[in-house]
Amino acid sequence: MEAAQEAPDRPPLDLNALSDAAFLSAKGIPQLTVVESTGSTNADLLRGVTEDPRAWPDLSVLAAEYQSAARGRLDRRWEAPARSAVSVSVVLRPVNAEGRPLPTQSYSWLSLLAALALRQALLDTAGIPAELKWPNDVLVRGRKIAGILAQLGPLGDGAAPPVVLGTGLNVTLTEAELPVPTATSVLLEDPATVDRTELLKSYLSHFAVLYRSFCNADGDPAAGMAGGPSLHKRVEAVLTTLGKQVRAQLPGDHEIIGHASRLDEYGSLMVVDAAAHEHVVTAGDVVHLRPWAPPAADDAGPDSAESGYA
């Protein structure tokens, strides 16, 4: 671990490999742009799809070597050293094979689909087993290695609004460079490689296959996809949140504490509280808690449910 504390060599992304016409064509990616530095790739693409929608067709990709104003969920800011992460955003204009837009209620699955693709990329490329944490994190041994943020673009010309999907993967961050102690990076997980180009290509490859299959199923998470189980089943199989006691922090300073039981058809988390009431959690932070025994009915309450962080 001592050696890992030293900042590793951080080569740039391989533009030739990423711009390879055969790779882009096979994955249905119309364009892939890499910039040396920007505030936020998500913000850049949101501005792009607003000002010049035709310039950013479905599956357009923007990656950055360094982001100075990246934002996560709940408007949290984060920053990583240049060339230490995979920072990438993708424009999505979900339509089926006939060109019919997907229902917008299916959009809530897109960040989970991306997390699933990134999990597979980590396993295939770096040999790192990972899990998903609802709604949009990728974990290794309980520590966050990546986060995903989906943002809705403007509604124009009567068509369904586009989605900008941003992904930030910690690759060569050392222990000292991690944003919080509960984070990790590819480097710190005994990887087969820390090649950001290969990780990015693998992620985009897996994402494109799952995304196209999801679109061709009209955004139905219960439909079989890419020659295998449905998106719903695939996500639930690797979602470490399920089966845990959680605290769901909701907008407006509200919270629910209980047992995370399943995902509904919209990708929302179902949480059963100590009084056996099932709640639908559609957005908000979820904290995994240590296991607890349900209190007696006359004793039930949020305070008795919480026993700290896992």
C-alpha cells in the first residue's frame, strides 16, 4: 500500500484508439470528443443539446481529462487530479427500432443501466468485482468507486427530451487523493490494469449494447435484453442496497428508515419501515445501516431503527 500512496504515471487518453472508426461504428457512437479541461462534461452537453440539438445526436460522447466544476447528485461538487479518472458524459435520445420515443417514465432506469455497464467493464477489463448502490453508485468492497448522474435536457419540437448521462470513475487516485474515506479507486483494488482508455472503451461498449436493447424493448425493464435476463433482474442481482437496513434521506429534510426490499417497475426503491409500511423512494440519498432487529410494535420508530453506518 505504501507504493500506492505515490502519484502514479497518468498518461492521456489514447485519442487514436477512442476515435477508431470501426469501434465507433460497431457501438453506434456518432462522435467521441475528448477535451483537456472543462468545468463539467454534463454541463457542456446540456448546453450543447440546448443551443444546437442537431450537433449532438444519440450516443454522442464527451470525455475530459480534467473537470474543475463537476457535480454529483444533490448538487455536490467534486474534483480529481487531471488524468486520474474517467470523466465522461453521453447524450441519449432514447427511441425504439421504429424511431418511436421511449416513455419518459423509463428514463429513471438509465443511470442504473449505466452503472450495470460500468460494473461489467470493471470486471472484464480490470478484474475488479463491483456492486451497485441505489440509485447511481458503483461500489467495491463497500467503497464508492464511481458515481453516475442523469440530467434531463430541454423539450423541443414535440419530441421526448434528451438525457445527458455523466459518469465519473476513480482510476488512479491514491488513498491521499480520495475525496472521502469511504471512496476507492481502480488503482487501490489490485487491478489487472489502470488503463483509462481501455476502461472507457469497455464501459461504452457494454453501455451501448444494453442501451440499444433497452430502447428496442420500448424501455420495458421487465423485458429480456441483450440475449439474457431483463434489466430489472440484472440490476436487482447486483444491487447491494437490497436486503439492507437503510436510511433514505428525501428532499425537504424527510427520511425513512427501514428494510430495502425490492425495486418497482420504475426503478424506485421500496423500503419497509418498522411498522411494516412499504414506502416508495424515487429520489434522495440512501445510507446503508448496520443490521438491526425490528423493535416491538409499541416501541417502533425511526430512532430505534438506526444503529449507525455499515
